[in-house]
Amino acid sequence: MLRDITLGQYFPGDTVVHRLDPRTKLLLVIIYIVALFSATGWPSYGLVIAVTVFSLAISKIKPKSAFKGLKPLIFIIILTALLNIFYTQGTPVAEGWPITWEGIEKAVMMSLRIILLIMGTFMLTYTTSPIALTDGMELLLNPLKKIKVPVHEMSMMMSMALRFIPTLIEETDKIMSAQKARGADFETGSLLQRAKALLPILVPLFVSSFRRADELAVAMESRCYHGGEGRTRMKQLKLMGRDWIALLLGALFLAAIYVMKHFGL
């Protein structure tokens, strides 16, 4: 299950999506989220699905990798569906049944929304390196520097957090395998027993995390890192024609969703 978490992973490539400016991709993700939560009917959901599938296709991200990230959240998706099925008022499926047709429709829509949200937002880390993501985020938030917001430090922390998610997952998997080899049981017993069984995992994981953080801090200090003031970039970001086209298509996509919402589609 831990190996199924793909958040923070980067899949190198030379597709149009990979070559887009990170600022463009950040804005497109925001547009995608707004459009997804604005969709109300099946036609608008169909458009969001089509855009998601098209984005995966042109970025050459394997569907297996995209769906792999959904596995750890299957329980949440199922729970969301069940709550909507049993707690939505409407026309009963059969006389005396607590399930309504409106509940089934809403359950499918809400589950689909979660799935599309995960797949769409994960595309950002799949196609953007942590360094490019940091630079793009910092440039987008640059105006906040005027009110003394530490933009560079915030961007760096967010990027490092994403970068170390796969590392911590791999470390957790190694610790679990080592504890299982010593006879630890994480799959049987009551909920309280399972929670207690996680202590031999959490303690070494925290120790390892703090050690990595300390090593990273020492490495950054030894390279004279003192924050964003006066820093330069090896690669200067510049919006190209493809970025403006992508932003235009994103704006048209959002406009189409709002038109559909206006007409109840």
C-alpha cells in the first residue's frame, strides 16, 4: 500500500506538458480545481474527464501510475459514496428502501470528483521537477514580498516536503519489512492492538526523519545558503508561446464549465 502513494514523484520526459513553464502548470492546476468544483451536471463532468484523459495522454503518464495514487484513498472514496447514498433525500429506489436515486447519482458524482481531483493535481508533480516547482511558486508569489512574506522560504519548504514524501515512504516500507522479519504483526488484532504495533515503526521513522533534516540543514549551511535574498537561478523561467496557448485553453475550459453550469448541464 505504501508503494502505491505517488504524491511527490517526478516522471522525467520531453513532452509538451513537461516543457511548460512551472508557473503555467500551477495556474492550470488552480483552473482545473475551480472547474472541477464548479461542475454540477454530467455534461460538465464529461468535459472535465475528457480534459484529464487528454492531459494524461499528451504527458505520456501511464494510466497505471495515475490510478496507482488512488489506492491509498479507496477507503475515503467508498466512505464518501456510502454517506451520500444513505443520507441524500429523494425518490427511493424501491418502497421502504433508504437508498434514493438522487443519492446514487450524488455518490457517483462525489466519488468521481475525488478521483479527478487526485489525478489532476498529481499531474503537477508527475511532470514538474521539485526545483522547477520551487522557482515557479516563488515567482508567482513574488508580489507578497512587498508585505514581508518570506516567499522563497515558503516555496522551498513546500518543495522539500514534496521531495521527501517518496523518501519517507520508502523508509517506512524498509522499517516495516525489518519489523516483520523480527516477528511483528501489523495486520491482526483489534484497532488498539494495531495502533500499538505501529510504535516500533513510528519511533525509528521519526529518528530517521530528524536525522535527514539535520543532514540537509548542515549541507545547505556548508553551501552558504541564507535564504532567497540575492540568490540567482541557473535556469531563468520565461513564458513561451506554448504557455500562453495552454493558459488560453485553460481559460476557455473554465468558461465552458461556467456556461454549462448556467444552463444546468
